[in-house]
Amino acid sequence: MSYNLAQKILLHHLVDANELPLPGAPIAIKIDQTLTQDATGTMAYLQFEALGMLKVKTELSVSYIDHNMLQSGFENPDDHLFLQTFASKYGVYFSKPGNGICHQVHLERFGIPGKTLLGSDSHTPTGGGIGMIAMGAGGLDVALAMGGIAFHLPMPKVVKVELVGELQPFVSAKDIILEVLRQLTVKGGVGKIMEYTGPGVEILTVPERATITNMGAELGATTSVFPSDDMTRQFLRAQNREYNWVPIAPDPDAVYDEEITINLSELEPLIAQPHMPDRVVKVREIAGMKVHQVAMGSCTNSSYVDLMKVAGMLEGRTVHPEVSAGLGPGSRQIIEELMDNGAWYDIVQAGVRILESGCGPCIGMGFSPPSEGISIRTHNRNFLGRSGTKSAKVYLASPETAVACALTGEITDPRDLGIEPFKVAMPDTFIIDDSLIIAPSPEPERVEIIRGPNIQPLPIKAPLEGKISGEVLLKLEDNITTDHIMPAGAKILPLRSNIPKIAEHVFEVVDPEFPRRAQEKGGGFIVGGMNYGQGSSREHAALAPMYLGVKAVIVKSFARIHLANLINFGILPLTFKDEADYDKIEQGDMLSIDTSGIAPGAELTLINETKGIKIPLAHSLDERSIAIIRAGGALAYARG
Ligand code: MIC
Ligand code: SF4
């Protein structure tokens, strides 16, 4: 039998099976490592606590602080203290605020080729850059994985992305993933693993590979993965962890479910237009548009390679007087490296504002653009309102393009600047300083968990009723993101540990009246289009609607992580058997569904009582998912 790389790692981690099923069939895999970040971590650890275990059962679990770093009140620091004391007590490593963005630090200090990683953040696939099967999931799935419980998912299809040719000057890894997004769109990766192969792979450094696997999340892909080769070995050696290296490659005659080829030599600088990461055009097509702000950083493009390119292009130049440029480095290691080699000076001297090492503007935590402002960002998402300014227009591009825009004040192809092309060499050894990573306590029984007033208990859902009924509380179009459902940003993100409070903001960018209406009507239904719930892993996009009484979500199709989150919190995820039936339901209609006969593969009938019609509905729930929903959610199910 021959296998591709993704299949090899999955096969090795299968629980209770020794063969991979066909794509779409359920699989359960052992999770070796987990990561959480602070905005999803508090819930994940409260859920882990509810499982009643004394210590995590993974090979390694790490709790990072990188999202909620503004600390404009007691909420964020309360969460940090909770997370630090919890980690210490339950066997989890803790990465202090200031140490860096979870995905970047994990790649540098913890990722191991061939291992599985589950993270409560949708960009966990960054780890695929080092040859891991690294997936994003809701906090509850991560809590279960920390408890040693297998992770369940449908067997993904594996897509071979063959990279041929060589990147030209000022064209970079970001342009590769933007090209994949242009071709496949934000729903093109659902149910798939993107596996990168071909001669073009060999010359990409680990951070460049990680840019591609990171933003593969925007395809809706389960994950993306690169082989573990000499480049991986050099990276691990430079991180003083060569002992973690193992070679992993697909078998020469490996078979794939789908294939695409990208010729790197033909790629040009690309840019994603507002408000979707797949609205990709060539930079030259929209060159000349005035730019107000440039934000560099985020887990997509804040690596050593990225920032050295930024520094090299800025050296001796100054940011345009009408542009506000900011940069958030990916980790403390990167800052130390750039301080050590002098590149930091070039960035500061050019007039770039230095932001904290963390998520920052990517999730609307500061550095919001002005009203109607055009912001060029090296980030991975440009959803409506995510920057904190609803009227702003966010474009996503490479660090090279971002610098070009910062220097000229307008959208500019970096090749048109006339800067001499240069190559960034990876250091032979990185500066290793793990002093902001705190190991768990050797005496856990002595550690007291500190819970400030921002840490509120988990809401509980009752088991599924035999018949559910209520009003259509909201009807939505295609590609609704979790940023629409449960917005983030400086005002709302600090409420992540407090469900009653955060629930007041559900669907705020779409319909601010939603929470009040949902509660007044005693809950009800949400109706949507294709790819509902794309984007982040935030389980709050299921948990908060559950708290407001949402019983079922009826759509044309779901994004993977959000579908799992709905199941985990006992909300029925249903799809139209015939997509045209979407038009037969309006907001405000009274619906009812008899759920007593729900079974794998069996259709359900929705009665639109207002219109007096019946509509057949489908679902993808297997026995286990049905049992979870019947129990009122995965926690109730896991506790028996
Ligand atoms: C994001 O990029 O949207 C986030 C914020 O990192 C989320 C996690 C969250 O909402 O806390 C993600 O990607 O999963
Ligand atoms: Fe943080 Fe942005 Fe990355 Fe999400 S996408 S983890 S908010 S840097």
C-alpha cells in the first residue's frame, strides 16, 4: 500500500482502527499535542475542569496569551491569572503575554514533525509547515483531547498541491496561498487536507511554509501540510531541537483525491480585496489607490523571514507622511534576533509603529483604521468589521506589498519600487530564551486557581426535545463568518469567559437587535446559505447562540469547525435537501421539526407553519454526534 503524507500521519494516529476509510467516513485520532490561546482557552480549561481529571493526558499541552492583551480593565488580566494558575496545576506549559503569537511560538519551540496537534484556534494548521497534522477545533474538543479522548472528524480528502518553478523577486509565500485562495475560494478546502509537494517546496523555508499552511484555514481546509525534509531539519537545528526531527514524505506512488499545480515562476504579487480572503487580484490591477494604514504581522506573516524582508525594504527609507504603519512581531525570539542583527533599527527609523508581539490589529485589538480607511494588512482575514472599523476596507497582501504601500501611500506592486532584490538567509542558530515559558508546577496540589469576576460558570443546555419549534430569528446569506456571528475586537473579546455578557453581542455587525429578539421569543432558528460559520474556531459562535435559545441552524452548507461546535453545544445543524427551499423560509416564519426519529442518514421534515408547507432537511450527523446532541452537548455526553 502506498500513502501520501497526510494519510501516513493519520494512519499512525488512528484509534480503534488500522485502516483509513474513504473520505467522509468518521475517524477518531489520538492527539499528541494541544495548544490554546487566551480568548478560547478560558472556556477550554473550564470544560477540561468539568471532566474531573487531575492532569492533562497529552504528550504536551501549551496555553498561550496573545489575543486579549489590551488589558483596558480587569477582564483580560483576570483571564491571564486564571490561565496561568490553571496551567500550573493541570500539567500545561504557559507562554506568558509578550512571548509571542501561539502559532509562531509553537512552531519555534514545540512543533514536532509527524505529530498531531489540536488547537483552539483555526490557524493551528500553521504547524503543518513543520510536517505536523495540526488542526483547529472548538475549545471543548481541545478540552476532550487534553483529557486523552480521541478527536473525531470525517476522513478528509487529500489534495496534492504541486509547486513547480521558483518565486521571483518580491513575490513570496503569501502570494502562493493567495493564488490557491483565488483558485479554490473560501469554501474550496472544506473536508480536505492540502498537501504541498513538488520541486518548489524544497526551497521554501519553514516560516514560508507556515505562512501557506496558516492561511490554508481561509480555504476552509481541515489542515495543510508540508513534508519534513532537510529544510525542516535545519530549522529545528537552529532552534536547538534537531533531536525532534524525523523525515516524512509521501510515498513516490502516493495517490491523491484531487491535484492542482502552481507555477511559482509565473506568480505575481497578489492582494485580497474587502471583505473576503478569496477576492484576490493582482496588485497591479488596483495599483494607485490611496492607502491610509498598513499593518504588518499576525500569525501569517510575522516570522523572522518576513520581518527581515520588511526591514531590508525599509532600510534608509521613510513611511509616507499620510500612512500610519504598524508592525506586531510574531515572537520575542524574532524581536531579539532583529535587535541583535540591527534590522530592528531600520524598522523603527523608517517610522513604523512597533506594536506588541501578539494578535493585535488582526483581531481588532487596537490599531483600527479610520472611517472609510483603506488598510493594507499582511494578515489572513479581512471580514467586515473585524478591524474594529466597520466602514474600513481591509486588503490582504504580502509583507513586500505592505511595505511598498507604506512607502508610497498608495497600493503599489513591490517590484515597481526599484529596490534591488535581496535574499533573507535563515540564522544557523536562533537566540533561544524560554524564560517566558513557565513549566507546570511539580506540586500541583499546592496551586490555587485564581478566578476573578470575569470568569463565569459554563452555561448548561437541557437534552434535546422530541419536537423543536419557534421563529426564524434571522435569515442570512452565503459565507457568514464566525466574526459575523460572534464578533471579536477590543470591546467584545474580553468577555470570552462570561457567556451571559458576550451573548449580548451575537450577530452585532449584522443585526444588533438579534440577542434581544432571541430572548424575547424564547429562542428559535437561524437560516443561512453556503459555508455557514467559516473562519475562526471560536466556540462562542455556538455557545452564545445556544445561551440565547437557538435550537437549530438550517443552512445550505456548513464550515467544518463551526459544524463541530454546534454539535458540541447541542444545537442541531441541518441542511436543505434541496437548496432552492432556502427561498421558502422568511425571517419571522414559525417552524417546527419533529426530532424524535433522528438517525444517521435519515431526513427530517421541517414544517413551515406560517406558510403551511413541508421542507425536507438533511444532516451529516453520525451515531455519536446524535448522541451528543440528544445529551445536550459534548460535555454532558462525555460525563455520561
Ligand atoms: C481569529 O483569527 O479569528 C481568532 C481570533 O484567532 C480565532 C479564535 C478566537 O476567536 O478566539 C480563530 O482563528 O480561531
Ligand atoms: Fe491571532 Fe490573527 Fe492569528 Fe487569529 S489570525 S491567531 S487573531 S494573529
